[in-house]
Amino acid sequence: MTARSTAPAHRMDLGSDLGSDPDLRCYLVTSGTSRRTVEVAAAAAAAGAGVVQVRAKEATTAALLELVLAVAEAVRAANPATRVLVDDRTDVAAVARRRGAAVHGVHLGQDDLPVADARELLGPEAIIGLTTGTLDLVRAAEGLRDHIDYLGAGPFRRTPTKNSGRSPLGVEGYPPLVSASSLPIVAIGDVTPADAAALGLTGVGGVALVRAIMEAPDPAAVVREVLAGIAPG
């Protein structure tokens, strides 16, 4: 089974900067707030990562905005096709976009701003992802599909970077979620490049990596390995 890609009805074609659907195959979730965070994001984008999500849960709002602006500038210079999303904070994404930054949307958790409200704030062309990880959550997201572009689902395995409280899915946990959703699903949770091929065969749209890219001596090589393991949708 190959990766699926379903374009929501609200997607508007605004050209190369915003309009096309994101390539979810290799999805970087950043960590840290230093210059290295920006540099790794740019290196991953240059190597072909389709999405960079800026995640810095402990940062102040001002610091997060500064980081988002820096990542967006670096990523756009490295690869204009890469989409930059903000974790959780629709307000920060909206401000960055109003400032003209190449920030394309937001990734929301179950306890964040409701997706319909995020869509209203960010507009019809923005990319909005939603965290799931159980069959019930995936089915519930179907009722919101007009506001969502993709689903994150995990954890694939237990991870020290985020405690969701959900049991690990493993490879075998993804086919039922894929079958239950009309939206592309991104696997997350201590995913490594070696997992990409097996996860790609489950029908997921891609895999999200944090430490495997952020802590790698050569982040670009990791991205290339992931892309080699997951066929384009």
C-alpha cells in the first residue's frame, strides 16, 4: 500500500508559497531554541523535508515568535517548497503570517484551540494538522475534515520528548487508523529512518521525526534516508 494524499475541499491554490498540499513523507518536529535549531531546520528542508514544525513548549510567547520567524526565513531560503508549521500556537502562527513570514499553518493537540476556530483565524489556505492516536480520535476527526489537512498519530513507540498517555501503536497499529480516515496520517513517536519503509507500507502519508534529525551529525542524510524509504503518494 502506498501513501495516500487527500486534498481538503478548502485548499486554495495560492502559488508555490502556500497553495500546494504539503509533502508529508519526511516531517521534522524541531526541539530547542538555539541557532542550531534554525540550522537543522534549514538543512532538513534543503534535503527535501516537506514540513518543519516548530515546537518549543517551554519557550515564552515572544521567544517562540522569534524562533518561528528565524526558522521560516531559513527554511524558505533553503527550500521554498517546505511548509513551516507552529506547534499548538495558532496566535503565534497568525502573527508570523501577518508579518509576512513563510509560515503556513499550525499543528494542534486535542486540548488546543478548536480546529474550526484556528481555520477562521488563519484562513482557508493555511495548513492545519491535528494530533490523534486512537481509532476513536481518528473517527472523531472525520467530522472536522473540512478544517483539517492531515492527522498526526502516535506514539509509534514510547518517546522521551512527549508523554501522550496513549499506548504505542507499533507498525501494526496504523492500518486501522489509515482505513478509518479520509485524511493523510503522519506517524510520530520515536520514529527512526529505519522505520520509514515499514511505516510507509501501512498507508501513512509520512513520518515525523524529532531526535533522529535534530540530534543527527548529518541531518540532511537522515532526511534523504527517510525519503528513500517512503514512496511519493
